Amino acid sequence: MVDSVVIVSGGMDSVTLLYHLVQTEQRHPAVMTFRYGQKHDREIACAQYHARLLGCEPHLIADLAPLRAVFSGSALVDAGIDVPDMDQVTGDPQPITYVPNRNMIFLALAAAFAESLGTSAVYYGAQRHDLYGYWDTTPDFLERLNQVYALNRKTPVRIEAPFVQSSKAELLRIGLALGVDYGQTWSCYRGGEAACGRCPTCAERLQAFAEIGQTDPLPYEAH
């Protein structure tokens, strides 16, 4: 029986979270994945792979691509904006890779899905960013959002982000211990045939593997 909803993009953070919930927490989550016009939509197939492997049902893929204009202004969606390299966003409190209000929208839909399934727990893979920032992946965001959902008189959904204070390397250690195949995850914002090795998420991922002395199984153009 479904006891929670987890947002899984197919990237390394959310896939690690999925394995943590299923294998460590012994949860039975429904999975929710979003197509929103992202350049790196190949991540969706990775989400499907892991949800299927772990036997997670239902897996809802919500198609928000017709609303792409809502998210314009982000390098992840807008064809007219180049995805920056890591050195271009270091120290930026809200880089051009930020997607306008994306997490708030995704979490609202996940909360609605949870209510419809009769459960009150929603999980997402927020983690700590040391070199740049997003306002909607912070402990403060999580606390205030839960204050809003606590107003629900019947099903006060709670948003959980177990790794919100964890580094990418810490997540990676957890995932490897759980047997996550990171060759079946996708992080690169540029969405090419091989990961670019230079965009912020590639750089973070490569640094995490280097920190724990492991080799990333994904192919890279350069790094």
C-alpha cells in the first residue's frame, strides 16, 4: 500500500532518495516525475528505470511541457539561454539555472497527488549547495512550506527532504552503499549524448565522486 509520494527526476539526488526510502526506510512510495520542457529530459527515462527496478507503483509522469513559457528565463528550459559552466555561477545566490518557482509548483502537485492517494508524506531530493544557491532547496523553505500545509484541516501533508543538509558526496556514499547504479542517472543540464563535465551539476557530481575516491560511470565530453 502506498504510504508516501516522492519526486524523482532521474538525477543522482532524487534517485538516491528513492533507494533510501525503499531500502532503508522500508517505505512504499508512489513516484512522481515532471516533464517541463527541460533540455535534459533524458533524465525521465532514468527515473522510470529505477522506479520499475524497485517496484514502485504508481509512477506518474506529469507533462507540464505545454506550460514551458511559465519557466522561461531559465537556462534549463529557454533555448535562447546558454547553460553556464560552474565557474560562471560560483557564489551566485540564484543562478540562471534556477527555474522560476519550479520546486514550489512540483511540490504543490505532489501534495495534491498524496492527498488523492490518502497519504500525507511527500519527499523531494533537496541537498546542500556549497558553491551557489537556490532558495527552494533550503531548510528555511522547507519549514515555511510545511507551515502552510499544516493548515489543511483533513490531510496536513508534510514535505520531507532528508538530505537537505547533506553534501553531494554524502549522498553518493549513501547511494553506493544501497547499490544505486549511477550509470542509470542523468545530471547534465545540457542534455547531450555525453555529459558536458562543465555545467554546475556535472561539476558537483564529478567533485562528489572525486571526494570519495570513485569514478563516475557516466561518459563525459570533458572534465
